[in-house]
Amino acid sequence: MFFFLLAKTSSIALFLSFLILTRYASASGLIELVPISIDSGTQPEILNRKLLLKDDQPVSYNSFDKIIENEFNVDIQQRGIFGIQSELTIRATNFEQNLVAIDGIAFSDPQTSHHSMNLPLTGHSWESIEVIKGLNSSLYGSHAIGGVVDFRTVNPEADSIKLSSCIGEKQLRIFGIGLDRVNELLSYHVSFERSIAASYRPETEFESYILFSKFIFHDIISEPKIVVAQSDKGFGASSFYSSNYPRQKENIKTGLYMLSFDVFHKDLCLSPVFYFRRHWDKFILDRSNP
């Protein structure tokens, strides 16, 4: 299915203070307690946290699932290792009540939130991850009841090339490469990641390809940014949707194409974003009798 979404959001945050006076009865009479002031704008830091990717402090995780689960204390319900298929759960909500965003734009699949974490991002294509839990997520709409996970893509600042690899049992092979180039006319980032492994138990093999690219045109008015990203995952889906058919298989493809730029007029700045997201899903309930 094809989806075209143009999002424009404005909001006003109101902070209210309440004064609570509490009394309780005792054998000697009423005792007046000290007033307590509660400010709705004051929230624990854990409700809103951002993780920055730094060259001198690399993040040693092999998937976004592990980053979010370990760094932000968020429950990730995994149906496969290395981020092959997983669901996001924030503050006891289900997978349909949380929103995933890329560069501030909603990325969650409107057809099914089972694949909201199917991100066309490599381990080299992001520079920060922000998790917003609870009330602040209302800025993103009704689909973010539990919270929001916002991935910010990299903006190249210097020429560089990065490599990553992982080798393990069951023919596990993961390889990634990221290239950054910067000049006066054009800056761009291109990265590629491939993951493959055999079954550690029946119907759990997987193979994944991810290609991400971002181009920033400095010599054009408003410095437009273009993002082109593709992902292709095929995996054994052992008893995903029914234990009566353990030999299941699924293949999902996701494409993301974004155009963004800034328009300045006096003291006003507009930042329109146009994007097109395509999700393709092929599911085989019984691969022995497709």
C-alpha cells in the first residue's frame, strides 16, 4: 500500500500549579499539614531523555531494540533477534499506542503498528535518539498515548568513513559501512548494512539489507535536504501469529523518501517537510504449503 502524509503540527504548552492542603484526624484533633505545590510542568528527567551518538563514545549495541531497551528502560517485545521484528511498549501501553518518528516526522505504519520498528536506518545513519514518555507525547497526536521514540538522522560535518562488523554462531554475519563527504556545494551521507544468520531454532533464520542516504545542498536557497532509504528483510516467523502453523515466513520492504527545507521571512521561519513512505509485506502462514 502507498501512503502520502504531509504533517504540520502546532501546539501550546500550559503549565498549571495546584495547591494541596491535607488534613487528617487524630485523637487530639485536626492537624494541618504543610502545603505541597505540584507543578505539571515539572517531570522526572527519565520521562524525556536524549541519547547522542559521539565518535569518542561509540554505542556498543547491535540493534536499535537493545539501545532503546537498555538506555531508556523501555520494554521491547521481540519476535526475532537483531531487530528483525519487534514491538514498542512504553509505560504499559500496547504496540499501537506508541509513535516512532524519524527527524520529527511520524513513521509508524498506519496499516499495522507491528512493523513500526522496521526502520530503514543503519547503525551509522543516526546521531541522536530521544524517548518522550507520558504527557509530552501529546504534541505528536493521539497515536502517541504511551510515548514517542524520535530518531534524528546524521548531518555530515567532516569527511569520514566508518566500518562495523559482527561474526557469531549459526553463520551470523553483520557488516556495515558509512561514508560522509562535506564540501561547499554538497554534503552527503551514504551507509549500507547487511545482516544474515541461519536458524538457532526452526524457522528463525533471517537476512536483511538496509541502504540509507542523505544529501544537503548548500548552494541552493533554503538548503534542501533529501533522504532516500530502503530496507529489505526476510525471516522465518516461527509461530508468530498461530502456534498451529509453526512454519511461517515473512518478507517486508520499506522505503522512505523525504524532502525538507527552511523558508525565512523576517522573523518567521517555516520548515515544511514532504515525505513518502512505502511498506510492502508478504506473509506465508505455512511455508511448506504456500
